[in-house]
Amino acid sequence: MITIICAECGTHPFRAQTNGTFKCTGCSSYVATADLVFDEEEQIVTDSSGILGYVRAGEG
């Protein structure tokens, strides 16, 4: 998994929230997955702790 880092602070990842958005663990900014753009071969994922990331086709 490739972790998505917050564009606002540039250093921290996003963690899943109960309302379906993701909150930066550093600066507390929010992002919705609908606002993210992925290539065709990329798929959004979260790890077991709720950190937002993506994988490319064929990678796990």
C-alpha cells in the first residue's frame, strides 16, 4: 500500500472517520475519496488502522 499524505501539512497520513471522510492525523484537515483522482490501475484502500492509501493492479 502506498500511503496518501496530506497536501495541507505535507507530512501526515489520513485516517478513516465514521462519517466516511478521512482526517489528517497531523493538521486535522479532511478529504473525501470523491475528491481524490486515481489512475485506472490504482485502487483506494485502507490498512487495518484506517490509514488511507492506494495500491496498483497486481500489487497487494
